[in-house]
Amino acid sequence: MADFDQELDASGLNCPLPILRAKKSLAGLEAGQVLHIIATDPGSVKDFEAFAKQTGNELMESKEEGGKFHFLIKKA
């Protein structure tokens, strides 16, 4: 896992809550900073891919570990 500036635990939340929380967290970060998101909703994998494309933020990492999904998003 790469370095990150802030962590967001969205475990137990279903779409679209993980995305909405991530949006809010990213708003508080500066360009180039990285947000680590933990989610349990399998739909969040596609959601975060689409979110990164739509917002221009970089999805640096997307992986599953022990039933949890981990995402690293770098703010554009």
C-alpha cells in the first residue's frame, strides 16, 4: 500500500455513500494528496473507476483484501 494523506473508512456503506463521502474528503485535500478509501460494497469498484474518470482524479490503486476493497485516489 502506497503512502496516503487521509483515510476514509466507508465499510458497511452502500452506493452511493462511499462515493459521496470520498467526494467530501477529497474536497478537503490539496492537489497531489492521496485519499485511501476502504469499502465493503462490491459495486464500489466500478463506482470509483467511473468517479475518477468523471472528476479527473487519479485512481492509483484498486484492490480487494479479505472482503474489503481498498482504493487510492490522488486529487487532481
